[in-house]
Amino acid sequence: MISFVKAHACGNDFLIVEDALAQDKHSELARQLCARNTGIGADGVEYVTSGKDGVVTIRLFNADGSEGELSGNGTRCVAAWFAYSDGRKVVNLATKAGPRQCHVIAHDGNTFQMKTEMGVPTVQPHASHLEGNREVQGAKVFVGNPHYAIFVESKDFSIFGEAWQKIGESLCWHSDFPEGTNVEFVRIVDKQTIEFRIYERGVGPTLSSGTGTCASSAASISLMGVDRKLTVIAEGGVQTIDWPGVKESMLLTGPASIIARGEACLP
């Protein structure tokens, strides 16, 4: 039996499991637990270890069993659990992408509104080529993990007349990205608002992404001239960002909700 907590941030759902329970089978356990029909169901597992100094160390494993550097939404879900369980107002976390700090700015029962320091994004314009001599113009963005942001005008986020999910799958493991990448399809609504869809590395299409929100925003600010404070809309909900300057940390604000606690039976 494996004890777990389930939480979601804008529909991007995660299981929170004590790292010691994985017994060095993190990948296998993540695949079993995240399976939508035969497991609990989630986009990933955040394995947590609480330190004596109050810092929570987390390791993210995606639904396919691969390990990721960071999830903005997953990090916020872990922070929400610690805020829920012991009343913390500030949660310090250690991730593979470096330290992150989450501040509780409001809460209502099991739902917490949080502001997270996400680090300094980097943006590099980049063109990728797909079959059929089709060129995709976008930007490589690094926000602790890799992203490729593409700007679209269509309200259904299609490109070349094809669904964004299909193009996202083609680009996720494109030869331009040897380690794989998360792919965002970004539509500028106005100077203060953008929308995006994401094909996540190790998961596929998801309802939202914290780092995807940051990557989409960084690319839009750097290349499209939108404001440095943005409302960012994904299928699962709304988050906001504030990027004061190119050498300063981006601040991500959004909700996270605790869904359930339980125990999973494993083979």
C-alpha cells in the first residue's frame, strides 16, 4: 500500500508521495499510479522529502515514468499540501532546477492562491522544420526546464491546418530538441492577455502548466511586445505572471487545490 495526496492546479493534477515509499522505483511507481484507468490517475508524481530546516525536496516524475526538472503547477501543489497540513504561509522547496519559494496569498478551505518565484527565463528565437518542408517559427525558452513556444492566430490553436496536439507531438521529440521539450501554442489576445495550449514532454496534452505559463509569457514579452504583467489563460484556468525585468525572477500566481488523500494498492 502506498499513501498519497492528490492535488491539482488549473486541472494539471499530481500525486504527492513520500520519497522513501518509492524504494528507488520512482519511474515504475509513477507509471502505475498515474495511469488514468488502472491507477489513481495524474499527470505526474511529486516525491517529497521534508528536511529539518523546513525545506521540502521534491522530485518530479511524469506519467510516462520520465523524470522532469521542474513543474510549476506540481511545485505549487506540493506547497498547497504543506500549507494545508501544517498552516505554512511560505513554503521553501528544493527542485532539480534549483530552489523555489511559494507564498500563500489567500486560501479558501482546500484551495490556495499562491505566488511562486520561478527564476529568470531565457528566450531564443528558433525555427524548426517539419515533414513537407514546413517551417515553424518559435522560440526556445528555458524556465528551469525546456520549452518551445509557437505563436498562432487561430482560436483553435491549429497550425498548417492540423490540430495543435498533432504538431505538438511532432515537435516534442524533434531532432532540434535532443532531450525533448514542452511545446506551447500561444495566441496573443491583447497587450495584457495571452492564451496557450501545451503538449507536455512525458505526458502529452494537459489542461495547464505553470512553467508553460511562464514560457509562453516570456516569449510573448520578449518577441511580441506585450506587457510585463499578464493574464494567461489555459484550458484548465487562469494564472498571472509578473516579470519586472529580463534579469529578474518571474513571479507566477495561481491556485492549487487538495483533492484527496488515500492509499493505493499495488501489484
